[in-house]
Amino acid sequence: MSMSNDDVLIRLRYALDIKNTDMVEIFKLGGIEVTKEEVLKMLTKSKNSYGNEADNDSDLAENEDEVKCSKTMLESFLNGFITFKRGKQEPKPGQLDKQPMASKSQESVNNLILKKLKIALALTSEDMLDILEEVGVIVTKGELSALLRKEGHKNYKECGDRYARNFLKGLAVKYRG
């Protein structure tokens, strides 16, 4: 079963103990304006988030004030998180001011999560291997390197939900004790 973008946001917020006001600020840094109320709605697990995706009318009535986190929103959040943790970086001459959105498939969102968190938290590959090992996932340096590659690279490997989920769990262990 794949993780939804909302699920990623919930896990990330928990793992790194990010305050709601900071969540709003991080989205803003990533170029998306959201209110604290909208953030709270994204962070609320819907009753059918683990059930089947088929919506019937009774579900719609209950979930009308639910806010879903789209891929673009998640990527903007991750970009904003890098800025939040590391400060705004001035674009180099000839470089675009705004980073183009990279994610294409849901799987590549997982790769993106690993890459962007590695940058935001200034983690080395060794740190990432330790975080995964902390929750019982053993990954070789080569495997991790393949997960961090750009989509289309000959050694690129799609990151499955298991790695992404365990990485977020490992962050919770590392940052929350």
C-alpha cells in the first residue's frame, strides 16, 4: 500500500517535530500560501485514507473540508524545508531563480523525499545509512546512491514506499529520541 502525500507530511512533521506555524512558513518558502487551518486539515488523517480509494456520497459529505496535499504541494514543502533549514540561496549566474518541479510518478516522490531531506538536514550518505539501520533496514552504499540519482540516470533506482517510510521512521528515532 502506497503512502499518500498527506501521510508523508504527517510522518515528516512528527519525525522532525515541526510546529504548525513553521509548517505554514515552510510552505510559503516553497512558494505556496496556506493557512494554519489548511495545514491542520492536511495533517488530519481521513477515515478512508487507509481504506479503498472509491468515494461514495456519504464519504464526500464528511470530507468536504479536508485538504489534500498534492505532489506539487509536497515538493514545494520539501523545497521550502531546505530553505527553512539552510537559508535562502542566491541563484548562480544563469541559473533559474525557481527550481523546476522534478517529480513525475508517485515512486519518484519517494526518491525526492530522500534527496530533499538529505539536503535540508545536511545528512551524509553515512548518516542516511545509519538512520535506516536504526530501524532495521540495511542498505548498501551503492543502493542508496542509486536511490539518490536523477531519474533517467543509468544507475537510478526507484525508491519504494518501504524505504521512504522507514527513513521517516528512522528520522523520528534520531530526532525525537
